[in-house]
Amino acid sequence: MIPKDPVMLLSYINTQLRDFYDSLESFCTATNTNAEEIIAKLKSIDYEYDEKSNQFI
């Protein structure tokens, strides 16, 4: 299950992206999650997805 708390979500997503997925899109496809919801939730704590580094920074 994906964390609901934005700070926990940040840690979880970045770990998943680093260890298992080559993009946010591939993570969302594999886990059946909505990229826009993740992006919005992490933007609320001033983090944005960086495709080049494949992480939220």
C-alpha cells in the first residue's frame, strides 16, 4: 500500500524509483496508481518529479 502522508510518500516513491523503476510512469503502471495524484500530493510539500534523475526533488 502506498503511504498517504506526503513525507512518507516521498521516501517510498523515491526508493521505489531508485531501486525498481526507470520512470514514474512505469511505477504507476506496475502499481496501478495515478501519477497526477502523486505529483499533486508531493507538490504540496514542494517536491517535483525530475525525469532526468528519476526522483522527486
